Amino acid sequence: MSRVNELRMIARVAQMYHVEGQRQANIARHLRISQATVSRMLKRAYDEEIVRTTVVSPSGTYGDLEAGLRTRFGLSEAFVVECSEDRDGAIMARIGEAAAHFLEATLQTDEIIGVSSWSETILRMVENIHPMKTGKAKYVVQTLGGIGDPSVQTHANQLTMRLAKLTGADPHLLSAPGVAQSREAKLVLLGDTYVRETMDLFSKITLAIVGVGAVEPSGMLARSGNTFSSRELVDVADAGGVGDMSLRFFDINGASVKTPLDDRVIGITLEELSRVDRVIALAGGQSKTAAIRGALRTGVIDLLITDKFTAERLVSSDGQRTPAE
């Protein structure tokens, strides 16, 4: 009977603390025991499973899907957002809102942020960020060449400049096209002092924010002129490419797809991204599901923010690796 009496006392202490919301000091005074004894009893309450912790996901959140993504792809974190329809515009808006909140909550002092400015989803994130009351970030570094069609380039430059202003950082624009006309033209552009200074910062980036593209470029990227010809993209697909991050292509298993096109891209490489402490991918949509799956298998991405429809497809049984692996 002595154990039953002991457990009864522990249960009463646990009830007073967890249910009635009393402080440990008040419990100690009420029961005429020491506060150290109260603390030990509360620990015992867990050990004896008198108190059990249950996390109930709030409406509009998807804890099981997030856990599935973390387990299947080895992510440190995954966030799945509510979306009323499986449509690109709605998905980008919801992902952008969630990414803005996450960045505001987790940005570290003197962070060096790398960002590709040709992503509509990242643009939605920037549109939702509130100005930081005190400057936190050190630099915002453009990680893919930002010169292109003037009608779209304005958005790209504003994305980088506005993110820098919102986070209290100094902007470092990559004043070159994302895709040079030739390997030789790229080498000439890399000789520019300002281009070189920005690219030298790639190795110092502590937080990279990337979009994931299908082989077929997004509307914003296509309009910018920073992409390849239809024939060149067919060659990428024939080589097994399913998607890209900053115009660096990969296959469904996450392996890099190396083509001569790499020699014309002015921007960060997958190898450089893999050395960044935190890489956050913002991506969703049915047309990008295969690309996102391949991107997650590169091992580059630490955190994914996506929509519930895409998350369901990614964790479904047809998301297993291909037999060729």
C-alpha cells in the first residue's frame, strides 16, 4: 500500500500543477513539503506515466505530413501550409506568408542571406515580411545573375533590395545575366569587380532561400530571358533532369545533371549551397512535385515550406526512389 499512497501524493501534486495551474512554491506551502520535493514529484509523474504529453495539431496545420517529410527526406524541419486549392497562384501566396513569418521569427544577428531573385514564391515571401525594428542581417546576397528583360528585372532587383531593407542588411546585387551567351562571355563577366565581390560572398552565406523549378522555367524566369532554349531544355530532360535550383539541374534521385549549360550560368552551385548552414526551399504545386522530390534528395535542403497537396504527393507511396537507385 505504501507505493499506492506515494503515487496518490504524486498524482495530487501533478493535478495541482498541470490542471489547477498552481506554482510549485504554492503547492509546497499548501502540502507542507519542500519545493525540491514538489519538483521531484513532478518528474516522477512523467516517469510513472501519471502525466503524459500529447501535442494536438491546431486546425490548419499538418503535423503528420511534416513528420512524414522529415522522415522520408531527412529534413531538419518541414512546414506544410493550408491551401484551399491546388493552384499555383494560391499556393505561392500561402507559402510566401508562412516563409515570411518563419524568417522573421528565426533570423539571426549578422545573418548573411543568399537569395535567388527570379522566384515568384520568394517574391511573395518578401511582400509579407514586416520591417525589422532593429537591423539583424548583415548582407543580402543575390545568388543568381539579376540582369534580364527590363520589365521583369525591376521585380528581381526590388526583391533583393527590399529584403535587405526589411532585414536591416546591405544588399549585394549580382550585376550580370543569370545565363551568359557563351562560356567565354561568362568569363568576361566574371572579370567585373562588382560581380566578383558578390560571388565571393557565396562562401559566407549562412542562410540561403531558394525556389525549386521544373525543367520548364517559371513565367517570371522565362520572361527575364535568363533561361535556355527549348532544344537545350529537351537535352536536360533527356539527361534525366527533373528540376533545378538556381539553374543547376538534378535528376529524380537528387544527382546533379551536368551539361555544358553549367558553364554559362552565373550563380551559386549546388556544391556551394550544400555548404550553407541553413538552406530553406519554398516550393509547391503539382507541376513541380517531381522537381521538389529530386531537390529534397540532393541533400542540399534543410527546411522545406510547401502546401498540403504537394506534401501529400511527396510522402505518398509513389514517392519511393526509382528502381535505378
